[in-house]
Amino acid sequence: MVFYSPGRTTSYPEDHPKKGIRYHCLGGGDEVGNVGIVLEDAKKTRLLLDYGLAPTTPPRYPSEAPQVRDAVITHSHVDHLGMAPWLCANHRTRLHGTGLTAEISELMWHDCHKVSSIEKYPLAWDKRDIDTALESWNIHNFNESWMHNDWKLELKRAGHIPGAAMLNIETPERKILLSGDFDTRDSPLTKGAKPIKTETLFVEGTYGGREHPPLQEEEIKFTNHVQRVIDRGGKVLIPAFANGRTQDVVMRLHKHLPHLDVHVDGMGKRIAKMQMNHPETLRDPQSFKDAWSWCRRVSSKSDRKKALEADVIVSTSGMLQGGPSIWYLNRLRKDTSNAILFTGYQASNTGGRKLQNEGKINIFGNETDIPLEWKSYSFSTHAGHKEIIDFAAACEAEEVVVYHTDPNNARPPLVEELEKNGHIVHNPVNGISEYLGEEFSRSN
């Protein structure tokens, strides 16, 4: 099957390296998201790290994967696992990841298929392939190793969202650490990633050149803003990503504003239940349970009407691309004492970005003015520039491969500082194979 992937025609080079370890980015090399990285050695040991799609409009897909028997999925966001059903249906690939990632994957794949049907964009797999993918999971706990031929693999906590993992690899030739999406800072939901001594570090550079505001200060500004809106008689709509951000926001509100009436709607409710089934992935399982018992979960049409009387509504979709948040916005827009507080990035060509830029949004096919106050707060769980630099240094990495990054803005300042600190830096390009180890990369 040919993917809908304009400009992405480079096929995977099947000639095997004569020496060293080769890596090849099917996607995510010189772009954010859409990740798929193949690693292989001269003995034909081959491994795929992630296989996702970028949920843009239209979506971006990675190049078609070669025959690969095993793939490690770092976490349950669609830009890292969205194309896994194709892998399992076409190559009978075994998927490896944490139990929570495997459990949430079913929900994410069904949602991905639903969105593709609604927005009428082509998907390289169909609904039947989800069952094949679900049967392909091999579950691994953090810090428990397994062998992949003569490579020793181990999942390490990545922070980011519950269940997210870094992949630590020990080969006869080289020690490699792949960060996946990671954050070294603790969040209400998860503990931050810890450095591991390695020779080669693959690190996501999403926030290269940008620093996050201090989390505690941002949390106070956010909750103070919520209280100001309530004090003037308004209500707050918080569009939130279902997988991680919804639960994170609820915990922050419970901590600082326990007197408020907070209602939660959307897919985040189901994901929260799954997260509670895996307390080993959470920073503080009891605090999470307390916060989730405190908020009110919307489960019916009558609940949704009641939520309109709440102080705060936390709802998907996080980028106002559909879901219950649009339903609430259409009703709350009529009272200018209400406000919208964003807690996540609003991508180009999304409802959230259009509202921020134009004060308008498409609601049920009609361009609609939104005369409400809005503000964005940063609760990102990706490592910022300083965290990336410090992490590479703490890992004592000889070489660093900067992927999952904007090559024009985020990557240059990262590369400059990493090289200044003595690291050999790789700038991967989708479709181009490179070799790890200075002696191999220089000669190949």
C-alpha cells in the first residue's frame, strides 16, 4: 500500500552496513512528530523505534517501513504509534512497550480511525488492523531487560506522560539511549526522566532554543486567572489533550482551587481510568485518585447541560478541533464574562490557532465570532532547551542525534550548544541513512 505522503518517496535502503550501526529516519528526523527510526547492525539485527503519524491537516505520514520483526513504542501519543496497525498487519511486527501504553493504544487507534473517517483523509490501515496490532503487544516493565538477538533492551521512565519510556540499548558495539518524548522535570502526574550513561543519545529537540517558565510560577498564574474569572461571575473553558493534559490540569485545580465546581468531559475520562490501573506509572497515585474523585465526570447529555453551570469545564479536544469543547464553546461564547484558558500548543490550521489569531472559529460548519478573553499557559511535558543540554551532559554522551525537531528554528541553537559542550552532533534527515560512532560516521 502506498501512503498518502506527498514528497516522501525515498525507499529504505536494503543493503546492510558492512560495519557499525546504521540509523534511518522514516519520519521525525527533521520534523516534529511523525516518528519512525530504524536501527540495524551488520549482522542484520534490526529494530524500529516508534511508528506514528502527524495529526496535521492533512496528516503527515512516515515513509513505508522495511520488514521489521520488532518495534518499540515509547508512548501512547498518535505521532508515535499511529501507524503501528499497518506494521502489524503487513509485517507481523511485534510491538514492545509498557502496559499502560498498550492499554491506551486501542483507544488512540480507534480515535485516529474515527477522525480519518470524519475528516475524509486516507489512512494506510483499516479498523480490522487494530485487532491485529492489539494482539501484537509484548509488555515490559520499567527497568526489566530483554534480549533482541544480542542487543540488550530496557525501558526507562521518560516523564512526559504516564507510561512513556526511553529505550536503553546495549549492543556489542555501542551503548545507545533513545529519549522518545521526555521531560526531566516532575509533573503532577509523572516523575521526570533520569540520565543514563551512554555513548550515543538520540534526543527529541521539540523545544530547542526555548525555555519553559518555572512550573510552579505558571501554575499559580493559571489558578489565579481561573479564580479571577469566577469572581467576576464567569466560567472557564479549558480545552485539554485527552492523554496527559486533562489529568494534569485536574490535579492542579484540585491542589489550588478545591472549592470550585469542576466538570470533565471527553476521552480524557477513559484514559484517567486506565492510568489508575497502572499506579506504577504515576508520581503520586493517591493524589491522582483524590483529584479524580473530586471533579465531576460528564457522562450524558443531561450531565453536559449541568456542566454549563459549573465554574470550570475541562474538555477535549485540546486544539478545539471538535469534541465536546466545541459544544461548550458555542454556548459559553454568548457571555463575555467567560474565558478560555489554553494549556497546550495550538498547531497551525486548528480551531485553537484560528481563535487566537482571528477571534473566530468554525462551529458546525459556520465561521463564528468568539468575543471571549483567552490566554495560553505552558504546561508542556517536553524537555526545554536547558533540560536537553543538561541531560546530554549528564548522560556523558559522546554523540547526540537531535531528532523530533524543527530543523530551521529549534535545532540550530541546540546543535550549537551541544557542540560547544564537546558532543559530536548528528542532524538526521528523513530518508537518509547515517552511522553511529565517529569512526563509522566519518568513513561512511
